[in-house]
Amino acid sequence: MVCWHCRRTAVGACRFCGRGICEDHVQEQPYVLELYQGSGMTRALVVEDALFCGACSPRPDPVDLPELDE
């Protein structure tokens, strides 16, 4: 796999889109692994330092999913 930005050998893949990224272009961003429904509240298990390419556009704000709380 090669880096999306410079075509050097990638050291990982973006958790959000799958693009390859080298050590010079890798970034980190939180990633939601799992959602849990509790008594009146949905909670999330999050990885704080997931690999991120910087080229894709994960939404900056949470998306409401009211159907999960029903």
C-alpha cells in the first residue's frame, strides 16, 4: 500500500476511509468503536488516537440517531 499524499510506502490505513498513509502524513483522530444503550442514554466506546489521513472528511459533529434510543 502507498501513501495517498506522496506515494511513499504506507505505514497504516485511515480508519475512516481506508486510504494508505506514511509516517509523514499520518494524523490521529477519535473513532467510535461501539455504541451502548443504557437507561435513557446512549454511550460510546472510543479510540482516541485512530489513524487519520487528513484527506477524507469525517463529520466534525455527532449525527443524531434517535432510532437507536427507541
